[in-house]
Amino acid sequence: MNQGKPAKSNERKIFVCHGTGCVSTKGMEVREALEKALAEARLQDIRVDFTGCHGFCEQGPIVFTEPDGVFYCHVGVKDVPEIVESHLRNGQPVVRLHFKDPLTGEVVPLFKDINFYKKQQRIVLRNCGRINPERIEDYIAVGGYEPLRKAFTEMTPGLVIEEIKRSGLRGRGGAGFPTGLKWSFCQQAPDFPKYMVCNADEGDPGAFMDRSVMEGDPHTVIEGMTIAAYAIGATEGYIYIRAEYPLAVKRVRIALEQAEKKGFLGKNILGSGFDFRVHVKEGAGAFVCGEETALIASIEGKRGMPRARPPFPANSGLWGKPTNINNVKTLASVTAIIANGADWYSKIGTEKSKGTAVFALTGKIANSGLIEVPMGIPLRKIIYEIGGGILNGKQFKAVQTGGPSGGCLPASYLDTPVDYESLAAAGSIMGSGGMVVMDEDTCMVDVARYFLSFTQAESCGKCVPCRVGTKHMLDMLSNICCGKGKPSDLDLLKELAEQIKVGSLCALGGTAPNPVLTTMRYFRDEYDAHVHQKKCPALACPELTNYYILPDKCQGCGLCLRACPVAAIAGGKRLVHVIDQEKCIKCSTCLDVCPRRFDAVAKASAEKIEVPSEPVPVTAKKPVSVASGSISEE
Amino acid sequence: MENITLTIDGQKVEAKKGMTVLEAAQAANIYIPTLCHHPDLEPYGGCRLCVVEIENTRGLPASCVTPATDGMVVRTCTPAVDAERRTALELLLSTHPFDCLVCDRRKVNRRCTPYDVCLRSVAVTDRCVTCPANERCELQAVVDRLGMKSCRLPRVTRPYPIDSSNPFFEIDHNRCILCARCTRTCNELTGIGAIEMAYRGFSMKVSTFGDKPLFESICKSCGECMAHCPVGAMSPKDAVWPEKEVKTTCPYCGVGCQMLLGVKDNKVVQIRGERENNVNKGGLCVKGRFGVVEFVGHTDRLTKPLVKQDDGFAETTWDSALEEIANKLSRYKPDEVAVISSAKCTNEDNYVLQKFARAALGTHNIDHCARL
Ligand SMILES: Cc1cc2nc3c(=O)[nH]c(=O)nc-3n(C[C@H](O)[C@H](O)[C@H](O)COP(=O)(O)O)c2cc1C
Ligand code: SF4
Ligand code: SF4
Ligand code: SF4
């Protein structure tokens, strides 16, 4: 199968990222423009192609060239002529399109020098952004389907399971159950037929790890799935993808078709006599359908609601038959493990958590995007070295791991290694890979409220603690954020959180209280301030904060007056402007528009800043103490 | 079936393999509260009232969905179980009118009537005495049993209009505790599938396809869902409490469903299926459940034999009516006579009639109305 190999390694190529992020920022148009421009410039020997997601979506559309490894960000159609002329024809890369480190301002021309990538270890994402995901030849050229051949021709199903067991791989869907062990349960189940399901539901807000793998390297997942099917003896498979991922659905469908044509799927795979067919099932986008028993119900055409286990899917799953369910990243890792061996894999990571973890790193951080790091790496390294630290020189406050039902860890936990056990011990979870970084401006009560509003809305409603309990918790948190919290609420909130954790049927309810419990544990002072002093220390909760225009700073420029959406500001030329607190909707517009050098708008919570009751002449040039003393009125 | 032994609250309990922990406890007369479980339906595990502690098992499993195994050691009322149960019940109460449920008056002999002055300022629509399920409500029973005295949580409501589109019964979502017994009944027992849970989270609701009124859906009005509702969320429109019940066979068709006619003031006021028989095991169709009340007491119903005379029908006695029939029949040859029987008769009646036609009259001309 050599015809698929790209020609010589020094073939000149220019890749445009076609992950969902870059497609939405018009990456496709950039590629078309490049193709046209190269044709016009008679540079046909340079191949234009596209890849899946690079994980650095905020920099998109991303373009990079090979073999020189130049990396361009925010490329628009208008930049194409310059890239073609200057770089591709004359060998002068376009400096203004290079990546600029948001912290140091340093320009980094080459892909391999960008800190965001340099500190990562990519196993699951190894081909993402490297190959054209719609061409099986590209996948084969980088060694794809060799692991499948190895498993089918050199290994028995038992040996495959042994190898996965030895690698120490644990499920990446959140719970971290040892994958090899799970496979052996399903293999030993006496019933037939058996099903192999790939869980690509990925419902966590802000998470796009599984989507990127399916969009960037669908064959890896299909290959891992086929190896798993061979190991457990499944003849039919389902990939459950949410319908909101149309590009992933499309690329997985293309990949399935190509794999079947090449004999890697379907009847009598590689002449082994083993059959495996895969169906794509599009989900309607309920978070709870990622839970394995709900997912099974959904494939069966029922309402996606979890059920109690046992029986576990390994014994009674889809249509009551033995079923094995794995996450996308788990399956992508399987392919790599069979390719490189269990010994190689088990050297990566920690004693109990092997391999790498993929995170969607977001929040108040310099570089946000998709990252893959070895297990056991401290949180600090992810946030400061890969993520580039906190934006705008602010203070780090907390990091939330594990998606909407993970916990928020404070600065004192920054040296916690990222692995299943350590995160659980700190009150958080590994989850399926969300990581949100928060700075000093974030109110932790508000954060807890936000995550709970998600889990409450996504609760399937089957069991009482989750359906009703999270509603009460959410109401209490909303009240606390508005300054209506009662001291007794705090105890009740904690009690409810703990009872919901033990009493819920599935892990959605079982983990939904985590953000509340961890913020109460690590940021209790913020809860107390909201309840007892009606104060939001982070100045984030609108109901508890007021905006004031400082008479000793206001220059009377009128910017805020014109920008205020509800005309709550009074003022005039060279007059100190005044906000009518009754009218103000706390939208922060005045603070945002007031020029940095004046810095005249201030926020305060539970304290009153003395300001004039109506506009008075500007005194800002005079010494501060005199100005404020003479102007303030009661 | 294989027998197993488990220990529940220190008591050795015999059970059949395949039973759940809840079933094993119930068989041994050990009380575990539950609201979503119903013996007719598949285990659900939604209300979380039946949580127990099981040795060597993590957390607090719901006994209704946990298979009983040999040697299992179960505890049904430990402090942890009790705390979880009370939380679940408190949460449920906060979504259901609850002031009456925790009112002292309910527990002493002096019960409220609809005209009493309420001591707790409960809205009329929220009072026990105005709920059709009052005193037969399973939620009331659990509250009493657990001795719930107060609810620390504020009432959270989802005000929904009452669906009274069906001629026989109505759905008051404001009383619904979302146990899903009705939806499971409609799917598992009747196989109709007219109702299902819709929406997620706190907005979850019993709904027809497209959230249309029940009568515009594929609902067959059998009322099975209503019969399985533990509270007053589904109730017959004509809710009169019977004084006594009389067992009989449904007269509507030949299936022979057993039913209990609820009688008050010598009138049939309500009907329910009789569970202890192998024909219908408690199930009824729309005609049996809602039709018989009207049919039994209807003014058009014949209660005495009539003879046709020149100027219409005249009442007569059974003796003279039968004599008249016998006289007339004897004037014909067997082949000149045909006998039609009815699907509304019992199998026994039909058997006797065909026997009469063949053996007494000597004719094979015997037929039945239900051979369409
Ligand atoms: C509420 C909830 C949502 C979940 N969502 C996902 C998901 O989106 N993707 C996923 O792979 N696993 C999800 N899981 C975990 C699955 O139930 C299951 O453990 C996993 O798919 C098993 O695969 P693994 O062994 O490869 O991790 C979710 C679990 C819960 C409780
Ligand atoms: S915990 Fe929540 S999501 Fe899970 S079964 Fe219960 S209601 Fe549904
Ligand atoms: S009346 Fe019968 S058919 Fe109609 S919803 Fe209830 S159970 Fe279903
Ligand atoms: S209507 Fe009755 S049976 Fe149906 S879910 Fe509500 S409480 Fe349960």
C-alpha cells in the first residue's frame, strides 16, 4: 500500500487547518485562494492540503508549511498573495503572520518552537493537524492500519487484551476504568452477538477533544475500535456522535467507507474471517447521553436515561447483549499501544495513571486550546508553561478540571499532579478533559452557580436528588449571588450537596455537587462574604457590585455617558460624571470605555464610594486629597 | 426456581433467585418505602426512597434495582440510609403541595374537611382534602410512616395547566411526582406508548407526542396509567369514594376481566381491576373501567323482561316471558329457528346458550355477534 505515501519528504506542502474552529474563521476560503494563487503563480509543485484541528483554535485559521515547519496564524484570504509571493516563491516567510507569544511579545516563526506545542506529548493527537483526515492514504503513510494488521495476524484476542492490560490504559471517558479489564469482562460474557460502541457524545461545555480527534484523525479511532471488536468478539459497532458535530460525522463516515473499501472493516477483515461493521448514530445533544447506559437507551431509540448497574453493559448492554463502550481518546490510545507496545506506553505517566491526558484548556489564560500532556504533570506546568500563564498580569485564583462536574482547585494545589487519584483526592475529577483557568476577577460562588445551572438543565430528571436537589442548590446559589442568601443556606447547601452525591442514580448527579463542594472547601470566605456582608469580594456578582465615577479622576470626556445603554450617567463637558445607581444595570460598559489613563470608573461591593450626587466641575488636575474632600456630599 | 437466603436487618430472609432486594424484603414483610416501584412494572430506581446499605457494596444502592444475592447482608434503616431517604422525601415534598402532609391535624383523629378553617394558611387547591387521592395517596403514607414533620426547603412549583381533555380522567401535573409509573405503564403494560417523559432537568414532565392534550394523542383512554399513579396527579373526573366493593366480571366482552365495583348509596360509583386473577391481573380497558358505571345504572337498561304488544312493549315477569318464548319456539321446526348470542355475555352464558340451541332446540343455527 505504498502508493498512498506522499512523495519525497522534501516535497513542499502548505497545509490549511480545517478543524471546526478554522473552518468557521473561513479556513476553507483560504485554501481555495491558495490553490488559485499557486496555479496562477505556476507553483504547481507545491501541494495545498488541509488537516484536522491543531488545537490552537483561537489562532485560526492556521496555515503551516512543510518541510520548513513555518506556522502562520489568523490567516485571511487577503494574506494569501503575500504568502505565495514572499514565502513560497522567494523563501521569505511573512513575519507579521507569525505567532506572537502573548506574554513576551516574542515572534515565533516555527511550529516546533511554540511553547504551547513544545511542552506537549502527543499520542492521541499524534496525527491531528498533520495529515489530511479525508484521505486514508495519508493515514496509512504515517503507519496507519499497521497496528490492525499486527493484531489480526500476529495476536490472538486474548493477547490483545493482555497487551492493553499491561499498558495500564484507563478509560478516558471520565471514570478511568482499566480498559483491558473491561474488555476481558465483555470477552468472557457468554451471550452473542456482542457490540462495540465508541462514545463520541462529548457533552461537556467547552470541550472539543473528541471532536478534534474525529475531525483530524478519524481512522485512528476506527482502527482502535476494530482492534477492540476483535479482542472482545464483537461483530457490530456503533459510533455515537452528537449531531452538533456535523464535520466529525462527515469525516467519520468518509473514513468508514474508505476503510471498508480497503478491507480494514466489513466482511472478512484482512482475510482473517472476522467481520465487523460500524454504524454511525447521531445523538440529539443531551449531556446525559454520554453516560453509558443512557447512551445505550438512546441507540435503542428510547429516551436517554441512565439505569442502575449491575447489570453492566459488558453483560447486558445494547439490546440486552454484551457491549463494550469506550471513549474516542481511549480508542485512539489503543491504536498507539498496539503500534508501539505496552512497555512503551506504560513508561509514560505515573504509577497508576499511564499515558497522556488531553485537555481543552480555556479561561483566563494566555494560550487556550487543545493540549495533550503526560499523566502526572503538575497543574502549574500546564497553566504556566503550556498555557503561558494568566492574561493581563492578573493573579491566578483557581483551576477547574473535569468539566461541569469537576472541582475548583486553588493556588495551593497548583503542584498537584494531573492523574485520576490525585485529582480525586483534591475533590475534583479527571473527567473527560475540561480545564478552565480562573483569575482574581472570578467569583467562585458565581462559578459554582454557573456549573450547576448546566448540570441542572442537563439532568435527565429520572431520580429525585439530581432533578430536584440540584434545582434547590441552584436557587440557593443564585440567591447568595444576589445577596439574598441566609446564613442557614450554607449548611443546607452543603448537606444537600453531600446527599445528592451519594443518593443519585448516575454519575451526573453523583458529581454535579463537586463545583459547590470544592468552592465551599477552598473559598469558604467568599461564600461568607456574600451571605453575611452582602459582598462579592471578586466584584463579579452584578447585584452586589456598584459602579462609581471617581470625582478625583474623571476628566469629563463624556465617553461613558454616550456608551451607557440605559442612559444612567449624567454629566457634561468638563463635568464630573455621575451614575444614577437606580438606573444602572451593571453592564460594565462605562468601566470598559473609560480611557485607561483616566481610570475613573471604579467598582465596589458592600462599600459606598463617596461621589457627588450630580455633575460638578472637573477638578482632576488638583491634588487628590483636596478634590475628594471638598466635593463629596452626603 | 432456586432459593437464596439473605439477611435483612438481622433477620434471615428466604427469597427466590432473580428477586430484587426490595422484593425480598417485601416478601418478608420488611417495610422499605418506595414511590416509583410498582410490581407490574420493570424496576426503575427513580425516587431513591428505597436506598439501603449492603455490606461490601459502595454507597447506598436503591433496593428496587439491586438483585438479591445469596448471603447478602442488607440494612434498611441506618443513619446514612435515613438521612438520604429523608432528603429524597423532602426534595419530593418541595415539588408537591406539602403543607397538609406535615400538618398535625392529619395525624390526630380530628381530620380536616373541605369547610374547615385551615390552620396553616394553605391555598385551597393545595389542601389534602381537595385532592382526589386524599387518604389513598402513597406519598401521604410514606410521609406518615417516616414521621416527616417539616420540610426545610421552599416549595418549588412548575405551574402547568391541568389536562382535562380526556373525557374520563385528568392529569394535574402540579401534583405529579414524576415517578414515571404512568409512562412505564403505557409503554410496558398496554404497549400503546401514548405518554413519555419529556424535557430535561427540573422541566421534566409527563407528555404526549408533541406535548399535545392527551385526547389528541394516540391514547386509548384505558386509564391504566391513572390506576398506577401513586398520588392524585391522575384521577378520574368522577371521583366518588365507594362504601364497599363488589367483585364481578366485566359484562362488556368475552375476555372476562375481573373487576371490583365500588358501590355507594346502592349505586356503582367507581371501578377498579381485580388483581388476584389470571385473566386481567388488575388491568381494564376503557369500557370496563369507565363504561360500566354508566351502563349498570343507565335508565335505558332493561331490568325486567318486556313482551311486544300491539301498542309497544309491556313489562312482564320472567315466568310468563319464558313461557311465551317456549310456546312460540315449539311452533317451529328446528331448522326454522336461529339463535344469536352476545359478546357481552360471559363464556359460561354463551356455552349454555349454544348447548340449548343444539341439544334442546336441535338446531345448528347458533351464532354470535362478535364474528365480524
Ligand atoms: C453524565 C455523564 C456524561 C458522560 N459523558 C461522556 C462523554 O461525553 N464521553 C465519554 O466518552 N464518556 C462519557 N461518560 C462516561 C461514560 O459513562 C463511560 O464511562 C465511558 O464512555 C467509558 O469509556 P472509557 O472506559 O473509554 O472511559 C459520561 C458519564 C456521565 C455520568
Ligand atoms: S443522577 Fe441525574 S442524570 Fe443521573 S439518572 Fe439521576 S436524574 Fe438522571
Ligand atoms: S389511558 Fe391508557 S393509552 Fe392512554 S396514556 Fe394512559 S395507559 Fe396510555
Ligand atoms: S402522573 Fe402519577 S404516575 Fe405519572 S409520573 Fe406523575 S405521579 Fe407518577
